[in-house]
Amino acid sequence: MNKIFSGIRPSGKLHLGNYLGAIKNWLALSEAEGIDQTIFAVVDLHGITTPYDPKKFPDQVMDTVCDYLAAGVDPDKSLLIRQSHVPQHTELAWLLNTITPVSWLDRLPTYKEKLEQTPKYHNMGLLDYPVLMAADILLYKSTLVPVGEDQLPHIDLTNEIAKRFNSTFGNTFEPVKPYLTEGARIMSLQEPTKKMSKTGDDGIALSDSPDTIREKIKKAATDSGKEIKYDEQNKPGISNLLTIYHLLSNKEISVLESQYAGKSYVELKNDLAEVVVNFLKPHQEKYNDLRDNPDKVLKILEASEQKAREIAEKNLKEIKQKMGLG
């Protein structure tokens, strides 16, 4: 039986790329046979390792929680938690720090990438990010973690830390397997050679209004020529729009190419906008209902977090005893 842990940073509004590329697949995985435990986390402690506004941050956390629930997370089957509300995450991170060489962290490509993005925001938390991620996973003795390909080095590091713990203090953790959840890559509407981002205005947020969606798709970058054809290399803008259309309508791309043969980019964009608006309508209705009922959301979180703390405390007690801290 597998135990799943999956976390997402509350660094911006979740967008269509997050849903189609990852969340949709996470939810399907949580319903699969052979899954014993599923924990979805809003990893707010990770979120403060890069620049953020503390006044807006609580709302960003709740936005992410409500998007999770609206997307289909069932609190009767899965736990939905705020990382900072389960203190055992940081306690285990410190314990794992004592057996993790700094050289293991310094070599990770994600650390260097973050430094390039925010060179003035150089902090210990950024370097130590992967150890906290390992603690998130190992605290619940998770064995399966849905990740994108860029996170594979962090899963490798988690397993290295787990192996060192096992060899030093006794067998405790099973190997952690990554589950690649990258669906079709949804690209930026403005720069279709880059992935859609949570922090810019280049994507379609799950909470965007119909008029905002129409305006964003209207302004989406297209390519030279008039032919509506899927060609990632030569027509990345149109290819991205066709991919979104295909995933939301279940129409094959070849069918869409035939449907829009001889038609203009404007016609494609107008039709796609309505497809997106209709697709997101049920999600937005659920999201708005949750946002209008914060007590209901907090009740779900508090129940999940209490269960998570019980699991975490049991496992942490075993870990501390093996380390001579019992």
C-alpha cells in the first residue's frame, strides 16, 4: 500500500496549467487502488523562502486551499493541511539537518536557479528547502510523491537522507518513488515557449472571471502565417491554444485543425475562450461558495490537521527514540 504526499506553494493563484498538468492527475492518483493514505498540503513554510507580502499571504494560502477543494479534493478520503499548522514538519527538518551534508544541498540545480531569480533574497531557508521537503515526505512515511520532472533531484535527495538515517539509526523509511504527473505542458499565453506561471499575468487563473478569460485569450500570442496547425517548433502560440482546446473539449487536435481550416486566429480564440469559461464555471461556483464560507473551510482544515498531527507525532516519536532523543 502506498502513502502519498503532495504539496504546492501558495505563491500565486493556481492556473489552468497547474490543473491540467498536475492537480487533475494528483486527484486521479489519490483514487487509485493500492493507496493507503493521501495528504495534500499547502506548503506555506516553503512559500516564505522567496519574496512575499505577509499581508497578502494568508489570503494566498486560503485561495490555494479553496482551489484544492473546488478541484475535487475529498476531505473524507484525503487530508488537506497547511504545512505550518503541523509543527512536526519543522522539528523533523531540524533532525534531518544533522545528518545532511551541506554539499548535498549546494549542488542542487533548483537552489542555483532560485538565487539567479532573486539574488538579493539569499537565505538559509532557500538552501535548506530540500531538507524541509524531505521532512514533509518522510514525516508521514510517504512512499509515493507526485512531482514534476524538475523536482526529481529533490526526491533523489530525500532518498539519500532516508538511506543515511536508516544506516545510522536503524531501518525506518522505505524508498520514496516519484510519480511524474506532468500532463500536457501548458505554456504562457504571452511567451508560449515558457511554461504558464502562477506569479505573472501570462496565464488563466482558475478563479479568473469570464471577461478576464476572454481578454487574456484575445491577447494571447500567435504566430506568423494564417494556418491553424499544431507545430510546437514553428507555431508555439497556436500549438499552445490547440493543446488547451483539446484538453478541455476532448476533441483531438487533428479534428480541431480540420474544424478551423481556412478560419482566422480570431475565430479560434473566440471559441476557445467560451470553452475555457464553460469548463471553469463549476470549479468557480465551488470556489466562490468556499470563499464565502471561511468557517466551513477552516473546519475542514482543522480536522485534517489534527489527524495529520496524530500521524506525524507517532512517527516522530519513533524517529526521536532511534536518535537517542526519546
